[in-house]
Amino acid sequence: MVPLEIFPLPRPLDRFGTAFPSALADLYANAYAPRRGVVLDPLAHPWSAADAAERADRRGVARSREPLGEWARRAIALAPAGDEILAALDRVGESALVGTPHRVAMRELYGSTCATCRGPVIVEAFLWERDAPTPTKKAFRCGICAREGRALLIEAVTEDDEQSSQRLEQRGMAYWQFVERFGPDPNAQALGESTAALYTPRNLTALVATLRAVETAVSASPARDVLLLCVLEVLISGSRLNTLAGRGAPLRVEKGRARRSHASQSREVNVWLEFDRTVRELVAWLAQHPSPARARSATLALDTGDADLVLCQAPVEDALGGWSAVAAVALLGIRGTKPTVVLGPGRGLLSAWIKRAHLAVGEKVRESALDFREPLEIVRDVTLKREADRDDPNLKRHVRVYTIYGREAVFTDDDDVVLGDLAGMGPAPAASSSPPSPFPPPDPAHTP
Ligand SMILES: [Zn+2]
């Protein structure tokens, strides 16, 4: 047994998964990869196996089928000095896209009064009962009457709070600005609209305004990427999936739509306050824990070469779920299609697709597939077509014939169980084709 160090990550990095234990990376790297060798991590996120490999003096190459994790790892590796990030945060607070400085507009949005002293306070969270038209309680700190503002007070909302919670339209400007990011495709719009419906009008307004302030007040730069990464935190915790105890649940997407929470209560956190805190906490943490890939950050995207070792930690739970795809669209503007098919070595995955497609001779189906068979997985549209049945002399039986990509032929039995293919996957004595060619070198430039 290797003693595994526990290495807690700050928010929002902990939403991607846990830090890969460096002792394990050392063990595997020393056993299987030469010094400076290439370690491929197919489940990339900040402090995943690729970063642990960097700490073990190997080159960690990070790839992911979700663009968000890989992007986040680079954002952290390229993060500038804390002062620069905090200066960018200041510019966001001062930005006056709609006339008032963003920070002031946010103070007004979450403003209320202390029930004891009637002084003005900023609400940190409103508590909602499921399906209620207004919140029932508010949590805030009062600088006048409660321990110099340190204690969090929870009181019933007033009539003014109820009115301010209803002042904004459910489908106001922020709603459509959010949905617009998903593009014109009707399926993507349905995901955008169902996701937008997960927020109170107040929090959707704050989320979209903060995102727009980041995009307009800070030019494209490593500092902006760190801020965008922190918007991910409030994209999740600012939604109605945030319960009283937690920080927001994984997003479940069903039939292309975001599923609502079934929790009886939710916490409407102050989006701007949580964003500001997340940035400051992350900056403080990064000052103590610079990314292991930082030294090579300029060349991370250029890294090529055959992987000596593939190393990753299969996540125990997926804390992001559909948030990963939603954030890629809403924060990064990546409108990718989500793969519906997985192609990998072996017959099981392909059989599953062929069975599900249930094609008659001559029919075809086109789906987005994650192709796992190459050294670096890629996502592309793939056509599956059923050709005429035939009697195969090599397999010595009647077979169904399917082609994928219009060229790779696959043989199945009458139950659509794959028997073999042209790459020599058939039973060994029956194979007549040459063995498959070795893997070409990875090509990061053409990988999603
Ligand atoms: Zn007070």
C-alpha cells in the first residue's frame, strides 16, 4: 500500500474531482515511464493525473472528452500573479455596462434591511420553500448590531423583500441573454431555456450581468480565464439546485433538458458575493499551490509524442454532470455536439450501438460519436449503415454487414452481436486481413 496524501482543492477546482495522489503518480511514472516521458491523462482537470505527472518530472498531456476540464487545467497552469487577477476583479466590479458600476448594481439587487436596527444590509442568501412564489428567510450580516458584522443572522423576509424578489420578470432580458449563448439550434435552445429556468430572476440577472462584466471589462487573457473559471462556481451554486446544506448538485440532463431539483428547499446565494469570495480564495490558494504544470504552461498545448503511460483516476462521482456541457457553452462559447455514441476497442460498445439503431438492410443512422480507438479520443459525426447480408467465407456463416464511416465493415450475427471486422477483430483462425497498423503519434492540434 502506498500512503495517499489528502490534498484538498479550493472551489471551484474541487468540483472537477480530487487531486491525483502524487505518491501514486511517482510509483507508476517510475515503473512505466522514462524521466521526462509522456503521461497521457484522458480525464483532465486541474490537479488531475497530468499535473501529478508533472510533479513526478514527467510531461503530463491532458485530454478530455469534456472541453471544460482540459480548459480549466490550462487556465490554472497559466494563471498570472494574484495581484493581476485581483486587479481584473476590481475592473469587473467597476465596469458600468448599464450605467451603474456592476458592484453597486449587485449591492442594490441583494439589498435589504436589518429587522433589529433597520440599517441597510446585503443579503448573502435567501431561503426558499419549493415552488413558493417568494423566499421565506434571509441570511445577512449586520455591521451595526451583530458582533461587528461577523455573525450571520437569519430572519424572516419582510414585505419589501417579497416585493424585490418579484420585481424582475421570470423571462426578462437576462433570461434571453443566457439562452442566446446556446445558439440557434432548437435542441441547444431547449437545454438553454431549461437551464435558465433553474435560477430565480434575481440570480439569473446577477449571473448574466457578472459574466458580461467579466467579458467586457477584462480583455481575453489568462486573468480573464481565472475569473471565468470562478463564474463556474456561481453558475452552479447560484442555481435552485443549491440546497440548504450543499453547494449545488450535479446537473441532470434528460432528453436534452435540464432537470429541476426535487429538494424541498433551496438557497438563493448572492451570486456576486460568492463570485468575489471564490476569486479571492482561489488567488490565496494558488499563491501557496502553484500549478505543477506552470513551468511548462507555454508548451502544454504543443506537447506531442507517444504516450509512455496512460494515467487517470476514474471519478467516484461526477459532481458536475450536465454542468460541464452547459458551462462550455455559457462560459466558453463552445457549442459542441455532445457525443451520443462511444466507439472503443472491442466489440461491446459497437454491438450496443448497432442493437440500438435497429436498422433494416439499406437503412442508415448518423450520430455524434466519441471515438476512443485512437490514441487521443476524438468526437465526430459517424454514419452507421446496414449493407446487404452475405455468407462470409472466412467466418463460414451467414452474417449481417454494417459499415461505419462508410468504409469500416463490421459483421454481426442475426442478433446484431458483432462477430468481427476488417481490422482483424474476427476469430483468430478466420482472420485474413493484415493486423491493424500501430497507433500514429498523437495530434493535439486536431483533438477537441
Ligand atoms: Zn442590525
